[in-house]
Amino acid sequence: MSALAFERVTYTYPGASEPAMRDVSLTVDPGEFVVLAGLSATGKSTLLRAACGLVPHFHGGEFAGRAVVGGLDTREHGPADIAAVAGALFQDPETQVVLGTVRHELAFPLENRGESAASVARGVEEAALALGIEGLHALASAPTSLLSLAAMFGGGRKDSYTDFNMFERCLLAADVPFVPGLGDNYVQIVQSRDQVALRTDEFVRIVWLDGKAQVGQKLTSSAGMSRGHWEGETLVVETRNFANRSQSFGARSREKVVTERFTRTSENGVEYSATVVDPKTFQDKVELSFPMARVDALIYESACHEGNYSVPNILSAARVEERERESAKTAAASK
């Protein structure tokens, strides 16, 4: 099933003499990242509104053709139904934030859809975990665009394990290169004669310093294969052989090569830099750098659930809620 499908969609706003979209057909498959580019007033926002059901249910006007979003035909389902599977984040996300805390903002769309208290709480946690903002409570502490995006995630379909993201299913791997996030960013560096271990709260990445050649291209992993060597006071780590499940700044490629450099700048400081070369994704290399400061802190393991126990529990709970809603509808209709 396509994530989004337009079949010869034409739409004209009320009072307009010309259609904002004319005979548009397209298909977006699950997992695809699509860039829609064009000049102002060429229909980009209108297409997004049609994908969310706002066109024509909210804006009115004349609509022809067929738009299907997440399996829902927009001719038969309005924005309230489609909000469970799709949302739009526009260029000024501050106008889409309405409440004063992160959790209240994430709960707002679920409460508007009439979800139960338990379903709202679960949806808030899922959205916060998916985007790494579970530790943020004050509105000012969360990037507005990220918060608006998270508010669209909560309470989506839970019909299959495929409706869960990789984070929820614990299908994760160490981030290569390191990219600072919104949570803790601790990295413990443990060095021996032949190895360096890079330990975070979720993963341990082993870097071999034994001088052996990189393994063959047929052997891959989600975090790649790392080999290191010293250039003076700088530890240079080259990682390649990524599986195509590994993201490369939003894309996946087996050809990604990451070169990291750890340079001790003082007793309590390390300068970190990385270069990402991924010809299937980027025309040019991607470079980043930031300082690392020594802190007196402990790293606590952020263990994912064993055997994905929460996935069948969430799926079964969703089925119970569906039966309860159907029973309530039946009871109301019989009165």
C-alpha cells in the first residue's frame, strides 16, 4: 500500500478562476523521502492540504480526482480520520504550537480525537521517544519545528509491527558519526593496546587498532566496521561496510564511509570531527566538528525491551480500544 497516492487530482479554491492543482498524479511509497519544489503560488501547499484532507473538507472549493493517504480515501474520510496517519508541518511551525508544555502539546491532537486517557498517555510517550524529546517538559526547551512534528506522530495506526518505527522496535545501532542530540550525549572512551571502545548509554562500538585490513564488503552491520590508527595525538577512525538499514543523515547507503578524528586538546577536552562520504546520497562530503568536555558523571544503560514485549501489548490494547469504541457506537445507535 502506498503512503500517498494522487490520481488526476484537480482542485480550485472557492472564488478562484483557475485551479490551484490541475490533473496531478503521483505515488509516494512507505519510506520514501520526496522533495516537492517550485515557485510560489504553484500549488505546493495546496497539495499538502489535499494530502491531509483539508482540501476540500476545510477549504471548500471544487475537487476532482482521487487522493488516498495511508489507505484512507479523502473523499470518504475527513481531516479528523486522516490526522491518525498524516500531518503537515508548514514553514512557520510556531503558529502550530498552542499549549505551554511539551507533553500538553503532544496530547492535544489525541484529546481532540477523543482518545481515552490511556491511549493519550501512550501516544505522548511514543511520539516523545520517537524524536528523542522525552526528557523535555518546558516548551522553550524543545525546538518548535521538532515539537510540531512530534505532535503529528502520536496515536497513529497500530495494526501491525510495521506501524512502529525502528526506535520503538529496538532495531537500533550506534550512531556513526556522533551527532549531539537533545538528551544526554555522554561518550566514555576506553583504550587498550589493540582496541578503543566508544561507549554510550545504549551501545558500545569497538574500534580495532591492530593494523589489520578492513573486512570484505560482503560483511556489513548497521553500525559499520571500524578500524583506527594514530596520527600523532589524534585517533583516526574509519568506518565502512554499513548495512543499508543505516541512516546517513536521512538516507541509507552501503557506500557510506565515515572518518572520525579524536584529538586531545587539554586534560579535560577532546576535539571531535567527522567527514561523511556517501556518493549515492550526497554530491559532496559532509563535515562536522564539536568539542567534547570531560565530565564527572556515570553512564546508565538505556536498555531496550527484550523480545519486543511492548509491541504485542500495544497492538492488543489497540484492538481492545477498537472493540470498546464499536460497542459504544452500537449502544448509542440502539437508543
